[in-house]
Amino acid sequence: MNIAYLILAYHQPGHVARMIRRLDDGAARFFVHVDRKVDLEPFRRAIDSPRVAFAERRVEVNWGGWNMVQATLDLLAQATAADVAFDYFQLLSDSCYPIRSNAQIRAKLADRTKNYITINHAVDASSPFLWWIREYHFPDFLKLRTFERHAAYHRLRKLVGRVAPRRPPQGLRVYKGWQWWCLNAEAVRYVLEFVRTQPAFVRYFRHVRIPDEMFFHTILAHSPFAASLEPGFGDSDLTGNHYIRWSSGRPATLDEDALPALAATPACFARKFSETASARLIARLSDDPAIEEAKPAAARG
């Protein structure tokens, strides 16, 4: 089985390098996008593997903006154009880390039919997130950032949203979930073809709030792959193939007290890890015998 790991990074180059070493079994490939706002060289120095490719195009990633999706699409396009036919594409961040061995990851993905993405609910008239898609949002537009600090800007945005609400093309119902996913090759080809042939859909999502939590979810929810999604539709503590411990609506940094939860989850990855605050947990996960036995002999020394 060939797995492409797509990594969105902006900090912790040492941690990204360690994660790649941990996952590098000789067959996996890694495609890394480093936010254009930060220096690429620390990542190049830390990551030394012929199975790693850095993004051919770097974009400036801003929280809640379209460029998070654009960076992901660029990595998908680069991976699908590589000289390897991948069976799965696993999206990761620089705060993720595997909590299962490579053998266990491959065993979970062995039947190649499931797609791991969490869709919590539809963004409809009853959703508290309706304003995310009804109003115009411009997180990636640098010239607007000064104005975004003023209350008048937000009042104007809300007024426009009430008078002329934005609506998704073709009347598609928008779905919201968690960002991180693991998709098989067939689903990825479908997504990329949908993006290529539906420019109005892409234009719409360029100006919604936090599109990375809705873009792929909406495409797949309306696709022939809807029945293959796991955990699929409905509230879930899982985010695709990830475990996340939530605290006040945000991912909490994991430490050693998370070990029982990590042992119990069906997920193969977790976040959020800090090189410093999670150091003991990372060491425990890296020293796990089930992980150690899956490493290539050369890596075990």
C-alpha cells in the first residue's frame, strides 16, 4: 500500500522531521507545504529524506482563509502527479503525530474503500454557523486587514449578508466538519475533477469563513462516496483519522495523561503536539514496541 502524507506546516520543523522519520517505512511519500510567511530553510535543514517533496508553490496561509484549502489542493495535485500511484492521502499538520505503528496504519486502510472525514452537521438556517457562508469574508486579502479591526467593517459585512446573502452554487447544501481527513485515491480523483469542472463552487468558497472545515466535506457529502465516509455524518469526537482532545472548542495540547485515550481511540493520528509541552508523550509513543517493530531495520539500528 502506498500512502501520501500531506503536511501543512508553519512551525516546529524539528517535530515535522521526527514525524516523517517515524512514518518513513520506505514506501510512504511526504509532501510538505510550508507557509510562505515563514522561512523554508529550517525545514529543509531538518528534513533529510529522498521521499520528501516540498510544495512547488507556497501560499500565505491565514487562519480562517481560503489559502488553507488552496495549499491542500496544491499538495493533492503534486502528489497525484508523482511517479507513485497512491492508495490513500492522509492530511496532517505540524502539530500532529502518529499514535499507531506503520503496520497498524496500513492494516486500518487495507480494504481501501473507506474515507475518513468527520461531518458534524449541515450549515442550514438553524445552524449557528450560517453567517460563515452567508456573509463575505476576506482573511487572505492583506489590504483589508487594517479595516477588519474596525467595528464598522463588521457591521457593513453583516448588513450585506442580510440584504444580499451569499448562496452556494446549484443550491448545494453546505456541510461542516473537522479539517483533518484521510481519503482514498478514488475520492481524491473525484475531488480534483470537481474542483476543475466547478469553478463557481470554488469562487464561492474563497470568501466563506474557515472553508477548510466545509469545502471537502460539502463535495464528498454530495458525491458517490457519501456512504463510505467514516465516522461520517453526526457529532463525533473523532476528526477523520485523528484523535483530538477539545477544550473550550479548541484542540488542547496533549501530554502523558492522554495515553489512555490514545490507546482507546480507533484513530491512527492525534493532535495537538508541542515539541516542548508534549515531549514526554512523544517519547512514550516513539518508544512503543508496536511502533518500533514496524520500523525498517536500518532505522532501528
